[in-house]
Amino acid sequence: MGKYFGTDGVRGRANEGLTLDISIKIGQYLGWYYSKSGRHARILIGKDTRLSGDMFELGLSAGATSMGAQVYLLGVCPTPSISYLIQKERFDCGIMVSASHNPYYDNGIKVFNDRGEKMEEFVLLKIEDYMDGKTQLPLATGDKIGELIEWEDGLEIYMSWLKETVPVDLTGMHICVDLANGSATSTAAETLDALGATVEAINNSPNGININNKCGSTHPEGLQRIMTENDYDIGLAFDGDADRLIICDSDGRLMDGDYILYICSRYLKSINKLNKNMCVTTVMANLGLYKALDANKIDYIQTPVGDKYVFEEMQNHDYWIGGEQSGHIIFYEHEKTGDGLFTALQILMVMKETGKTLQELSEGLFIYPQLLENVEVKDKENVLNDEALQKVIQSVQDDLGDEGRILVRPSGTEPLIRVMVEAKTDELCKEYVERVVSYMQEHAF
């Protein structure tokens, strides 16, 4: 990770950590970088619904056009639509203005290359040098200055592709969608309705400050309540930029990314479409998922936490399904990033093709109770290299045996050590987490 760009772009509070000047600089560098051959670069920009989105969208646009780029504005859209349209319409790069599941006062800038993938590290580092004034670039003049184009057809192209790629007939399906007052408001209900479903949308009135506010995939309690009070086949909860999905069955039970990976992997295997018989997970996937995959003779591999690492593993080995507990699922045969709506269509297709409910499709998967506690430390490396602490951790794993696991890892962005335990009961989780945390606190780490 660089000085400004983390694993998921630049993030910060609008006009505090993330400023208009930063967006202009990013736009300028990308506009120059892709226009330096003498032609007008084509750059696609989208945003979610948060209040500061307009400001950063226009800052990026001003920067890019000042260097000669033609900027196409997609408006409010899901992050995955940017990735898809870059490839489909041959843009030089794309930018998404979003802070995903964060509160409205945060925002972020995600950058994609011409293949619809997260921008290469070496380009991001060059952008950072320009942001810090280490390099100077010439502004475009005369007929080399770029222009701004409001691209109204983009989302229609994306939604048409979704319906063509997963042409499932949803007639007779009753679906409740929680759109998180975010990007999913631009596509989800319309797409599901066009495929024949009866759709009720909640949190479908964005006002700039209500994105992710007690709604969506990080706060699905309202969706759960509605599911228990009404007769729906499935509930779908998106996050702010619609690249994640959490589902809810007709009984109001939440099903996170581990459930989705299990259901889709089993189905793909049953129709001989699970390439190399592999499911890609992160180290935070639940132990119950691994046991269930073993029982179904499906192989799996673990990556570090972060969709970036899941994608890299899939790309390097041509694996077709992978993802995270958060509901960020990648179907690599079709896409290069997580896509909440595409994931929803995949689940709905499995339900229609098998004639089974979510309860029936998830049979055989027992999700172990999990407890995660963060411990603030002075030196993460020093803590993790402590031999006595390693013995404490090993003693917990020995006690858990095959019926649980412990994972102790550093935070990638904060001075924290994360202690996570999975066990058969919540009580055991608490007991074993406290054993490790108490040791760390007693030794003043």
C-alpha cells in the first residue's frame, strides 16, 4: 500500500482526509497518463449517492479534462458496472467515487485499469508522486483540452448484460430488497422486475446523507423483520456501492458470504461448472464452511483478508468462484470484481433451477459461533513474534481441536491485533478469546 492508496483506493472524510484537491490531482494524472500518446483518453466515472459524490466527481472530471481526456459520467451506479463497462466499451480507465459501506461523511476514490481490474500498484505510486508535487505535468491547451459527456446509456448496457448473462425467469418469485439508499437504487429493483419478479424495495430514497444509515448489508435488521412479517422467497441486502450482498431467507435468517459460497459452489459442481473444483476464501471464512466443502468433496484455498487477494488468486489460477464473509463474491468466469446484483441473480437462478428454498440449499452447513476482539498494541510485529504468546495461542488451538480454530492477525491499517475464535458455543468463544487477550494485556503489549 502507498501513502494515499490503500487496498481499496483512497478513503477519508470528505474535505478532511479526502479533499477536492486530491480528486483533481488524481484526475489530472490519469488524464495525462492515458492521453500522453497524443489522443484524447476515454475515462469513465461513476459515484454512489453520498452528498460529497458530486464534488469529487466534478473534481476528477476537471482534472482529467484539463489534461486532455474525454470524461464520461455514468452518474449513480454500482461499482461493478464501472468494471464491466470499461471492458465492454473499451475505456482507458475508470474511477468510482464511493466509500462502500462507510457512513455518508466518508468518501473514496477507486481506480480501475483498462481491463476493469484495480489499477496497478506502479501507476498508483506515480499518482501519489504527482499528488506530493514530486513531478510536474503539462496542461492540455487548444484543441487538446478534453470534454465532459453525460453518458445516459451506460447503465442500460450494464443491466442488459446482467439479464443476458443470467437469463433466469423470476416469475412467481417474491423478493424484498434493501438498497441501502445507495448505488443499488439505480439498478437492482428495475433488473429484478424486468426478469419477472414481484419486488418490494426498502431504503430506496437516497438523500445524500442516509446511505448505509441503519440499513443495507451492514445493518439488515429491518430486512429481517420484514421477512418474518411477510411472505417473501428471499431478501437481498446491498451495501452502499452495491458490490456486496447479504441474503435473508423466508424465516428472517441472515446468510452471509460463506452461505453464498457454499450454495453456489455446490450448484456449480453439480452441473460440472466449478472450474478446477475450487472455492477461494479468505482466512476469515467460517470453519463450518470448510467442513461443509470437505463433505461435498469441494477443494478450497485461503487468501489474506481483502477482495484484492481473492481476485489475484482467482486470476492467477483461473478459479471461478471466490469471496468473503462480507458478501463480496466474485464469479471470475464473468466478472473481475464483486457484484451484489450479479450474485443475487446467481442465487435466484440456483433456487429456480433446483426448485429449493434457501433453507434447503444451505442444508449441511453449520456456521460456528465466532467472536472477534481487537487489542490496541504499541508494536504489532513485536507482539506476534512473542514466543510465550504463541504458546498461549497454540494451547487454545489444542483445546479446540477439530471443533474450532483461533486466528490472531494484525490489522492492515490500525495499531491493532485481531483475536478471532470459532467454537461450538458462544461461551467457548468468549473463554478462549479472553485467554489470549488477557495475556496480551497482562504483558503490556
